[in-house]
Amino acid sequence: MNILIIGTGYVGITMILAFAEMGNRVTGYDTDREKVNRLNMGLLPIHEPELKETLSKHLQHNRIVFSADAEKSIQHNDVIFICVGTPARADGGANLRYIKLAAEQIGRYINGYKLVVIKSTAPVGTQQKMVRWISLAQIHYNNVLHPFDVSSNPEFLREGNALADALNPDRVIIGSTSKRATDILKTIYNKAACPVFITRPKEAELIKYASNAFLATKISFINELSRLCDKMGVDVREVASGMGMDKRIGSLFLKAGIGYGGSCFPKDVSALLWEASNQQISLSILEKVAEINRSQPIYLMARLKERLGGFSNRIIAVLGVSFKPDTDDIRESPAIGIIQKLLAEKAVVRVHDPVARVPAQLFDYGVEECVSPRLAAKDADAIVICTDWPQYSKLNWPQMKKIMKFPCILDGRNMLSAKTMRRIGFDYMGVGSR
Ligand code: UDX
């Protein structure tokens, strides 16, 4: 099948590769010509396992091409996936500007039946809006009106695992009331070894938000519980392991830490809260989820501050900037808030991350970027682990302790063994750990 993907961000690029792997010919459209040229040369704008090799394989076999030509891209493909961003507006709602632009281009260049599939995370009712926007653009630009369907097909891929998730999803959600559209989507996903759930577009749209909101709730639940564990000398890791053995609860997304970040959870929780208040409904659990996530780094920094007797002129080594391992994405990363807090309290902040970069504006406040955890930790008063990069658990910790001024460590991801670290001589603080 010939498939067009509009938008070459995280989701777009991953889906281009996934659909090519499934045997389709895929065009990736983006308005950014420079980006399109670089992608055609196999150069990716994101760090993500497996993408580079897979892209060069499909470029060589001409199964993937990138284009900045909207007219040709739309006219040569009958199935169009919308993978553009839906960033948060200042009021927390989702900004549908890029979705609307895509709809207007489709309406303008449509030359026969098109199936338009919304993969971007978009609020309930977006599919209906898309139908209207495409129709209005058709009426405006064309003499002949062509048939089209718009379906919702949300993505659930995780950064750092994006291609594997896209190829082996837990479920495929199809929101459509058109048999023609549903049949095409079923054919596209016929190799997926998972349930295909067909529902109406509105339900599909809410499934995406509700899923992310629920996962965020699990994280905030365990993070808040970790505060009680701190007070009572209980290890939250043990508690989470025991809870997770109950199939009804499940063990995933119960890892206490500095809070969730990334391009999805914070944005999607805000968008759902905005939607609820728009409907004059209070989603009080979710309000708390967002609040706990905001306060978790503050709570942990207060504990560290107390232990160090203040941050002023203390050298703090921050390990990890990305919102999670295996990505260079720092969007909404709790590490950034932690660095800002330390700087505001006049600490000397040294940062290491294997791939992610500190935002440029923080250099003005004196952040030092270090090429190794060792350089960051030299003469430091404390280490704060913000991202659970696997290489941090393999560090030579006895040596790290030797080069520090004061061997204090706040393991913000509970990735190290408290027992081992204390045996080495560290003043070890985990999140809700003994
Ligand atoms: C998420 C969803 O998992 C995915 O289905 C959706 O489509 C996009 O949003 P992603 O943002 O890539 O994916 O990352 P995810 O692995 O879900 O982690 C999100 C954040 O939660 C990270 O900051 C992570 O460190 C944190 N987290 C996750 C925890 O703090 N504890 C956990 O137990 C799990």
C-alpha cells in the first residue's frame, strides 16, 4: 500500500519506518525542506534505538521517500496518516493548528478517495473537526468534490522503544464508523499480533488520553506513597513489587522517582483537565496527579538540602538530563526543574548525560556540562541521579566516592542498591527507600 505520513516528528518518523517494515511504500511529508533533505540522506533529528539502520535500509530500497511537496504527496497516496504535533496551549488545552493546516492541504489537493487517519494525540471531537476542515477546503479550492473518510488511530509508542512498540503494539485502536476505512486500516495492521479494537472516533480519541492519564496516575500514586515510606522507614520498591504481583494492579509504571516528564504525560494530563473544566466537570484525581508530579522534585530537593545543610556554593553533580533513558528528549524533563532549583539556590551545578544536552539558556546561569560522570563528580558535595541510564548502574562507585568531597547521593530513580551504596560508604538517599 502507498502511505503518506504528514509530520516527521517522533511519531511520524517512527510510523514511516514501521509501515515500511510492514511492506508498504511510505512518503514522509514535512514543511521543513531542510529537514526533508537531511532525512532523504538518512540523517535523523532524534536519538532513538534502531531508527538509523532501519531508515538507511528502506531509503536504499526506495521504500521510503521524504518530500516537502504537499500537492504531489497527497495526490500520489490514498492513505494519509496525520502525525503532526498537538502542543499544549497556554491554558493547557491542545493546539490543533498543525492538524488544521494538514486538513486544509488535503482538502486543497484531494484528487480521489482518501482515507485520512489521525495518529496525533488529539482531543475528543478532532475527527469531526477534521471532516469539516477538509470539506471546507475542498469547497473552497475544487470544482469536483471527492469522497474521503477520517478515522482516529492513536499511537501508544514509548520513546526509547518507539520502533519496537510500533511494530509490536499491545493493541490497535481504530476509531471509525466507515466500513471502507476500517477495512483499509485492518489490512494495514493485518500483521500486528495483537487485538484490533474498533470503536467510534470519539471513544478512540478518549482512549488515548485516558490511557496516558491512568499511567501518570500510577506514577503519582507510587511517588506520593514513597513520601510516606520515607517517613516510616519502608522501602517503596518492595511495596511496589508486592503490589505488582496482583494481576489487577500490574507491576509496570509503579517505579517511584523524581516524577514523569516527556512530550506526552504532562501535556495529555493538562489537555484532559482542560477538556474537563471546559465541560464543567472536575477530574479531581487527575488534578492531584499533576500536582504530585509538580511537587515531587521539590520534595526530593528539600530532603537533599536538609542533608547538605543548604545548597549555596555546594558542588552538585546531576547525572541525566533526558526525561528517561535511551532518548535525547528533554521536554518536560524533571531534571531541568531540579537543575534550575539548584542554580536558584546558588549551587555549583555540573551535569552529565550520555546524549541529551542541557538547554542553552542554563549555561548563562553557570551550568557546566561534563563529558563523563567522573568529571561531574570530582570534588562534588552530592550526586543527584535524574535519569536511569543503564551505564550509571555500572559506574565504578567506590572510585566515584573517592573523588567526591562528600559522598552523598540522591538516587532520584531508585536505580542503585541502597545496601551496596551504603557498604561503599555513600550517604545514600533513594526515593521512599530505607
Ligand atoms: C508515553 C506512553 O507510555 C506512550 O504509550 C504514549 O504514547 C506516549 O507517552 P513516553 O513519554 O515515551 O511514552 O515515556 P514512558 O516510558 O511512558 O515514561 C514517561 C515518564 O514517566 C518518564 O519520565 C519516566 O521516567 C516516568 N516513569 C515511568 C516513572 O517515573 N515511573 C514509572 O514507573 C514509569
